[in-house]
Amino acid sequence: MAPDARWFLPLMAVTGVTMSLTAPLEVLFAHQFWDSSGYVAVFMLSAAVGIIVIDVFGSRFVPGLDAKIALVAGLVTFGCACVGLGVASENVVMMASRVLQGLGGGMVLGAGLQAAVRVRPPSAVVTAAPSSDLARSLSRFNAAFLFGGAVGAPGGLLIAGIINGKVGFQIALVSTGVLALLLAALLAMALPGLGAPDGTPPPRLGLPRFGGAPGNGAALLLATGADFLRGGVLFTALPLAGAARDQSTITITAAIAVMSGVEIVVLAVAPRIIRRIGVFTLLITAFAIGVVSATLIAVLDSATTYLLASALFGLSLAGATASLPVLVVAQVGNSSAGLAKFRISAGIGQLAGMVGCAVLASQIGITALFTVIAVILLLSTQLTHLVGRRMAAT
């Protein structure tokens, strides 16, 4: 039986605060540090590379670890990296700290998903089908983690807005690092051991195995969608759109908060929505809403439209976040292996989103960038139809 960890969800909410405090301001911080769009792109790429290294080469390593130990190690790495970013004065230190930030973040995200299916709420009675239990566990984890993100994401921007110039960004980064180190100590004391389930292979570094059911590759490709939206839109394109259209820091902060807040509300009821309409209908709807939101930002530039589109993106992100892990696990047939494969795809999506959106914003402009995002999400709806038909036929 899974260990009783009554503090797990509250601690994941605080982890969400910590991990999101500086995320929306990092691309703006990079613009303060360098004038070159090439340096900014490399900066954004560096963290995503760190995440992908963990997700890919750790796909058979992280699932075999005690999830509590992996969470603590990830937070310590992330915290040290944030402090390094805040005090760095040279390019090499900046980039090295950014890679470490990605490594730590990837460890926390991967271990958090594993921990979510290894714990149970206090006095819980498991009566539902395994797939329902999985959806509920993941939705609770995501709701807690992203609730923290909704609180944290505007926080760093507020500090940067109150304290003008590069100093505001640096204070936000160092503060985030200190908070991450304190949280790591708290997690180590508060959580029980969260060892791997019986039958899980021992930890080993190596490339993942992608074999599986028909449509498995397409399902993994779809799974890049949630982190493409998170890395590309929430943490990159949305702040850049506000800055390019002369929105105030407070308006950009409000947009991030609205997007995150809407996502939390929807995730809280996502398991019931999945039971009523199914994973595929929810996922298609989520991508379709994302198309509408991206189109609004592409064609209109008022503050009201910016906030409305942010709310719609929150709906889209929530649907993708709730649906995609369940879909991938159903394809793979094992929760630990399925979640590890999902993290690989999510890391690739974050890489494509963060780097691609940062580069495209500087090369083709905000309007064209959001047009590209709309087209990608439209193609995702078609791919979802394809995966659904293949799964129904097997």
C-alpha cells in the first residue's frame, strides 16, 4: 500500500511557488543581460537542455529512485543554480547556472510525478478503477503544483517591477534559490520514504526504450503539447507579447496570474470531466481553445484581449495537463515507465516552446509567432483524432 503522506500536496504547492517564481521573468532578464537575440536563445535553450538530459538519460534512472530523495536532490540543484544566476557577472557562469537550473527542474518534475502515484491521501479508500485512481492522483498533484505556480509566477515579476533594472531580477533569482534550499530541507524532514513499486527495474542511466502499443509514438508526440504551452506560451511568448506591445509589468503579471489561476480551477475538476467526456474529447477541446486564444493575440493588441486570451490559454493548458499523462500511461501500460516517457516528451515540448518562441519573437514578431502557435495547436487537434481512432481500433 502506498505510504500516507499528508504533507505531500501542500509541499508540492510550495514547490510550485518556488519553481515558478522566476520562470516568466527569465526571458526578460536575459534581454537585460544581453542585447543579442542569439545569446537570449542560447540562454533559454540551456535550461531546456538540462531538463531533457534528465528526462531522456534518466528515464530508467529516476523511476527506480526513492521519489523523496530525488525531489530533495532536484531542489538543492535548482536552488544553487538560481543563486548562481543572480550573482553571475560572466557569460560562462550564467550559462552553467542555467544548465544546472534545468537539471534540477527536470529532476523535480520527474520525481514529482512518480511521487504522486506512490502516495495516498490520509485515510483514503481506493474504490475506483486503476485508470481513475491514476487520473485523480495526477490531477491532485498538478492542481497543487500549479496552484503554487499561479501564486509564484507573478511574484518574481512583481519584485522586478518594484525594483527597476537588473538588480530587481537578481534579487528575485537569489531569493528563489534560498527558498528552494529551505524547501529541500523541509521535504527531507516531512515526507516518508517513497520507494519504487515492486518490480521496478533498478536505477540505471541510459537511453529510453520507446517500444509499445500502436500509436505510442503519436501519443508521445502529442504529449509535447502541455509543456510546449507552458514553456512556449506561459513562460516565454506571453511575457514577450506584453513587453512588445508596451503592456505594463503589472498587466503582464496579471496575465500570468489569470492563465495560471484558470488552469488550477479546471484541474480541480478535470478527473470528473474525463469521466464524463473522455480523455480524447477533453484534449481536442483544449487544443481548439488554444487555437482561439493564439488567434486573438495575433490579431488584436489591447490589454483586455491580452487578459482574455491568457484566461483561454489557461483552459487549454489545463486540459492538456490533465489528459496527456493519462493517455501516455494507457499506451505504455505501466505508470512508472509511462510517466518517465511522458516527461521525455514534455521536456522536448518545453525545449521547442522556450527556445522556438524566444527566437521567433525576435525574428518574425509577435503577430507571426502567435499565428505559428495557432497552427501548431490546430495540427495537434488532428493528431489527437488520429491517436483516438488507432486506440479505438485496437
